[in-house]
Amino acid sequence: MLLRWTRTVVRYRIPVVGIWIIVSLLGVAAGLNLNSHLTTSVTIPGSASEKADVLLAKHFNENTEGTFTVLFKFKKTTDAKIQGYKDAVVAASHVIPNSHISQQKALVGVLFTSISTTFPLIDAAKYTKTLRAALDKEGLPNALVTGPPAIEDDVSPILDSDLRWGQVLAIVLALLLLLLVLGACLAMFVPLIFAGASISLALGIIYIMAHKMLMVLYIPNIIELIGLGLAIDYSLLIVHRFRREIMDNENISVEDAIAKTMDTAGHTVILSGLSVSIGISTLLLVPVPFVHSLGAAGIVVPIVSVLAALTLQPALLAILGRRGVTPYKFQGLMARKDQMTGLWARIARLVIRRPITVLLAALAALALMASSVLWLHVTPSSLTAIPQNLESAQALSIVTDRAGQGVITPHEIVIDLGAPNLARTPEVRKARLALADSLGKSKEVFIVSTDETSTYVDPTGRYLRMYIVGHHDFGAAASQNLVREIREKYIPEATFPGDAKLYLGGAPAQGVDLVDHLLKSFPWIVLLALVMAYIVLLRAFRSVFLPLKAILMDLASIAVAYGALVLVFKFGLGSAILGTYRLDQIEAWVLVFLFPVLFGLSMDYEVFIVSRMREAKLHGATNNEAIVEGLAHTGGVVTAAAIILVGALGGLVNGHFAGLQEIGIGLAFGILIDATIIRGLLLPSTMVLLGRWNWWLPTSIARIVKVKASPLEERETRL
């Protein structure tokens, strides 16, 4: 079927390329308008914090994600002047339709004003510049605007700039490496054309999806740079295989060479794309919308890359023909006529001679690199991990320097008394003050704010709220502990009369709920990824042990990636050179996202190498001969693809946001170690030691998974 499909594509190569040009242009147009549909929202449906947010929105007209915070510094002055500042901020807030002042206080030389809007985060962000201009007009040019909408508006251009710089860096590095690998030939541009087309289509699909579901602001950065590396992986494998077919058989026609290439490398790409998609699809298990968006968008990339590999790639090779893949003057590192005398063949033979020594050395190196994971701690996020030159970040710094980081993200207790007109009764007043007094004794609490004004009591008198300001950033361990302490100690001990219900909301509670949901989902992500990957590889490799070994190696590369995050961000190893943040904790969503993506990409390399080994085995090679032939023909391709992907990830590492830096570092280290130590040393050494058991598939299991072993595999099983 794949052969017929390939020959059809080759026959209609010009229309196929034309369709891809149209699709790519539409994707670029959609991608340019994508940012206006993205968000930084981390709402967790059904969580305790979300219930509190719903009550705040419904009864206090407070929209947490649509609330601006205006900060104005003043020196010692009169109460009259402070009132004048307050009036000026209130007047400026009128430029935002249907907005209202939810809180306004002068605290340690700073006027702190919260302006609540009725808009969702994305729409509220559009009023950031308008509000700043209005404050300037009201005589407060030094007032600073922050809060979720302002941060969203400030961050978007920086992310866009990081993305453009990342693209330039990735393309330049990719071109240099493709020239080094393939030599000076037109085919060196094919992987980049392939990548550009597949990424454009992926962004177009994501643009459509963004109209139907929440999509996180980071998606274009992640998709474009990972998509570039993945597309180059697939394209480079096919180009290399096509060129080998041309070089090894001078009489073969271009169409036959493409057909033969797609029948081997094409099948490998399909299997690889399926493996990557399976890994990323597990993110859909996480009951958090923004993680759902990463999973949904992440699945699009390998699917589109496989589609391009089956259509655009053979069409381009048919147009280029034999001349297009023939190097001019500079032959490239992979132009060697006899791959069996190259570097990777020599490494394979070395491993075969000393498999136990190589295995133990590789395991020791991996254990050492992964050992720092023992110091791993997680956080939902951090206010300090955004560019400090942004106005919204400067505003945060002013308050945190004077009153502590907790002032910006207070805890909010919402109390449902069960009936109207109870909020100002003596019993409720006594219980409220007792709770405030109890909370105020906590070492982590800076201040408790509560009274009976309209700021704290809803118009019906049924609902009231309290602000608790802690000493630390909402993502700090101390803030997370305070959330749990309030929920498990202070709220249960509250003495409100009747059937009163208390809910804890605010950014710290939302952060704790996010981490809890991620950590609860993580074991299921791991389990599902392992089981699905094992089944797919069992069918592909016709072996019981090869898929199991592949999974264990993938887990090793992930452990190394997690360890690298701790070394770089917590202990600062190389952070000065890389320009990364120094953080005590790693963002939890990054760890959850890294697992399926790195698992899929690692499986990618496993499929490339072992598929070629199995191909050699089916042609009659012994186990050791198959190992040498597989590494000799794919080791260089895998390493080159990994280096190109690591180069593409440099765009994330050089960015301004901790979460993206962590993804870049984690993927880069994981992929680099996977393509060298794990696939170059650990993989062949274990295959040497397993011998014929590599290819063992009992008949009973073969029937269950509905695969038919080849005659050679049946002979191995009988033996």
C-alpha cells in the first residue's frame, strides 16, 4: 500500500508540492494571528480554588484573571494627597468598560489598587496600554500596572521576539549541520523546506483549535522549535536513505529508489510518528485545560510531520532527482561509500568485543548524571521568573521589596453563610475575628485583612471574604504549606454558625491545586505511555525484550533530563554561560510535559536504529552483524538529527521565561545523552548480551498482538 501511495505521489509531484505551498501560506497567515487567541490561564476545573473563584466572580464581581493591579509609590505625605492619588486611579479605571475598584489600600509607601473587570484574561489584556495612558493623563505617570492581564500583554511581544530569535538560530544551525552532514547539494535544503511546510500546517491547525479550546501562550514557541527538530529528523532519515539507494545502485531509477526508500525509511517514520504521538497524547489525561492544550497541540506536530514525510518529501526528491542528492565538491560526513568502515561501525565492533565493560561504564555515567534528581522540588510557577525589565515585573518588585512577595498574590477565604443578612451578625463577627486572629499567629502570615465593608461582604450579606497576605511568592514551598495549613487546620477549626462553608482561593491555592492535579495524573501518564509504547514496539520489532529494553532506556534519558534541570537551575551549573534563571524549584507542568515529549523523541531514535538492525537480521545477518550494520547506517543520522534538534532548542534556552528555559534544557540534555551514550553504547551492549533473545517472540504472544513472524524470526523463536 505504501509503495502504491509513493508511486502516486511521485507521479503527481508538481500538484502535491503546489498543494503544500497553498497550505503553508494559509498556515503562515493563521500563525500570524494565533497569539491573540492564546492565554496564560491555569484554571483547574472542579478544584477547591476554582469554586472560590466562581463565588468571587458571582457575588463580589471579581474576576481573578481579569483583574489589574495598579501600584503608585509615594513618599511621606498627607492623607488628603493620598486620597487624591486614589481618586486619580479610580478616574483612570473608567477607561475599562464595566470595571470597578475591588480593593484600594496605602501600604508601606505604596498605593495598592485592584481593578476588577468582567473580561476574560485575553480580552482584559487588550486594555493594558489604555489603562497606562489614562493613568498618565490623570497625573500619575509613575504608576505601574501589573496583574494577570498586564503580564499577559507585556509577555506576548517578548515571547514573539524569543520565537523569532529562536527560529533564526535554529535555521542557521540546521543549515550548517545539514551542509556538514549531507555536503554541498540541493538536498540539504529539503529538511528545512519539509520543516517549514509541516510547522506552517501545524500552526494553522492549532489556530483553528484555539477557537474551540484554551491554548497556552507558550505553544508557538514549543511547537515551532520542537517541530523543526522532529521534521528534520524524519526528512534527514529519508534523504540519507534515498541517497544510499542511489549511490549503492547506479542503475536504479529515481522512482524505484524513492519507492524503496519509503518502503524502509518511510515505514520507520510512520512508526516513529506513532510512538511520539502516543507519548504526547498521554497529556490529555491531565484534568488541567492548559496542559490539555499542550497535549492536543503536541499531537498535531508528529502527525503533520508524518503526513509531510509521505507526501511532500517523496515529491521533492522526485523533483530533485539524482543530481539533487549528489554533493558538489564538499561531500559531507555521510558521503562515505562504505558505511561499514566508518566511525559508528568501529564503535559497534568495540562494544561487541567488550559488552560488559561498556554496559557498566554507560550505566555508571547515567546514574551519576541522574543522581541530582534527588534534590528535585516542584513549584506551580514563580513571579521572579519573568523578564524584570517589563513594567508588570517592575511593579511586582516594588511591592515585594517593601512588603514581601505575598502581597501581590494573597490567599482569599470565601465564606458562604448559607442564608442572606448574616454577615454582620454578632455570631459571624465573632467567628470572623477569631479566624483572623488565629491566622495572624502563623509565622508565614504577614497580614490578615477583613471587615464588614462592601469590599469584604457581598450585597446580600450571605457571603464574606478575607485576605491573607503571606511572606513568600505564591509558588514558594512556604506558600504551598500555608495553603495546606489553612485548608487542613484553620478552616476546619473555624466556628462560624450554622452550615457555613469556607473555600480557599487566590493564586497560592490555585498553584497548589495545579501541582496536586499534575502529580496525581503523572503516574497514569507514565503507565499509559509505557503500556502503549510496549504494544506498538512489540508489533513493530516482533520481539518481547526489545520493546522492554527500549522503554527502560527511555526512562534513563528522562531521569538524566530531570537531573540536568536540577544541576542547571538549582545548583547553577553552567547557568552563567547559558543565561538561565537560578531557581530552587522546577515548574511542575514542565516535568509533566517533558516526560511524554522526551519519551516519544527517545523512542524515535530507538525505532530508527533497531529497525535498521532488524532489517539486516531479516536479510540473514547474525545478531552481532545486525548490530554493526544497524549502527553503521543509522548512528550518524541519529546523532546529526539529535544535534540539529538540540540546536533548535537553543531558541528556548536563550528565551526570557523560566518554563521555556527548563523545557529547552531538559529536552536538549535528554536528547543529547540519548543519541550518544544510550543509543551508541547502552543499546548495542545490551543487544550483544541478549544475543538471540533480542528477536524472541513466543507464538502465543504473536497471536494475541496479531503479528506474523518472518521465517527467520520463527527459526530464532524455535531455537
